[in-house]
Amino acid sequence: MLPRVILGRTGLRVSCLGYGSMGIRGPKTWGVRTVNDEHAEKILNAILDMGINFIDTSPDYGLSETRIGRFLSSRRDEYYLATKCGCVYTQHKDHLEIDHQWRKEVIERNLHESLQRLQTDHIDLLQFHGGDAETLEREGLLSQLQDFRSQGLIHHIGVSSKIPNLAGLIDLNFFDTFQIPYSCLSPEHGDLITRAGESGAGIIIRGGIAHGGPDAEIQRPVLNDLWHEAKLDELIPKGMTRAELILRYTLSHPYCHTTIVGTCDPQHLAENVTASRLGQLPEPIYREISARTQRESE
């Protein structure tokens, strides 16, 4: 089994590797990689079979919620389900238009439609999909989610955020969890992750494998440049891949409770699970990667 960690004050015992379900969003959304229903069903069942018990989705991820409900609702007691709110989306003929709005009617519609699509009577973790502290308070959305929780419709409340809004959201001392981007190639949120974790909140890392790094199918020059400038190839132990180094670096952050990695490739899924079972990097390698990437990103 994958190692499991308590997700902060939620008390949920989650696998250190979670699943980000954007990749099963389906056609006519965005990007070049899409999967059909048969492929989505196989990958979703495979993640549970391999010991992953935390799934993250969103109403604005195309068919993601619908597919999770259709293919995994019979296994609902095997996983924790996290989705998001504040999502306004319109499916056009050839693309999905997405916006985020902070109004009560949007939040309520998101929740009830998600429950229906996911074929469940509760959401384990409902997260604001962005937003800033002042707006969420002013619009009464924090108390709205508390009401949902008292009704049993949701069990925990979180937010998916980043700089510049993240610090203010942490200061509210309200959220059970924070979903934050981080990897050795995008280290700028490292201190805020520590700050959020020290408050007792659960930490969910997104982008924790940096899309696969320099070996990714879709290349990202900014990430590749930092990799090469920091000369990270010099630090890879024999037999370890670049992707494994990146993922295990993320898992080495003291406040990473789970990192959600999205893939529809069974081989990549198996490799991610194997790397996660190996756990944190040796401390000297972790420290040296941190020093090099911090220096190059300044």
C-alpha cells in the first residue's frame, strides 16, 4: 500500500499520492490530450487498485466529475473525494469556457450539481477554486460553506490558491486544507506551505511532478531552463528517473500531506506509485536540490 498521512486537522488518512482528475476532462475542452470513456474507466479503477484514496476534481474539468460518478460510485467507500466551487463554465461547440465568480448562487449550484454528477450524498472536501480572503468574507461564502457542513453535504472546507492571495487566506485561520502549487522547479510557495502547515491545516500539493520535468511529453521551457541551470542531472542517483526525483522531492517537504498527480498513462501511474512508495529523498540530496533551485530562481 501507499504510505498514508493524516491530512492536517481534517483527520482524513490520505495516500501520500493523490489523483488529479483534470486529464479525464474529455474532448472539446482544452489541450491536446483527451481520453474516451473506456480509457477513463480503466485509469480511475486502476488508481484505487494501486492504493490511491484521494481524488481531486472540479465542476470546470469537463466530464471529470461525471466520469468519476459513473465509474467509481460503486466504490465510494474506498476514496476521499475533493471538488471545488466558484466555477462558472460554458461548454461551446469546440471548447470549454471557464470563469470563477464569488457569489452564493454560484457556490450552491456548484455543490448540488457536483453531488449529482459524482453520484454521492456528500463531498469529503469542498474547496474554493481561487478567490481572495476579503471577497470570500464579504460575500458570506465562508458561512455558506459552514452551513453546508452542518447539513452533512460536505465534511471539510478548503481552498486552492497561490501567490498573491494565499497569505491572506492563511491568515483567516478558517480552512481545513490548502491546495498549493509546488515542486523543485516551482519552489516559490515553499515557505507559505510551511506557514499553512504550521497552522494545522492539511496541505495538498498540485504540480508536484512538474508535468514530468524535462522528459515531459509536452515541453515547458521555463521549467526545463531551471532544471538545466541548477544542474539537477548531477544529483540523480543511479537508477532514478528525472520524474522520480521531482516527485520524491515534493514528498520530502515536511508539510506535504498528499500531492495530486494527474495522468491517463497506466505506465506513468505505476511509476508514480512506485516512486511514492519509496518516499522522501535522502536528506543531503533534498538539501542540495533546494539550495540550487532557490539560487537559480532568485
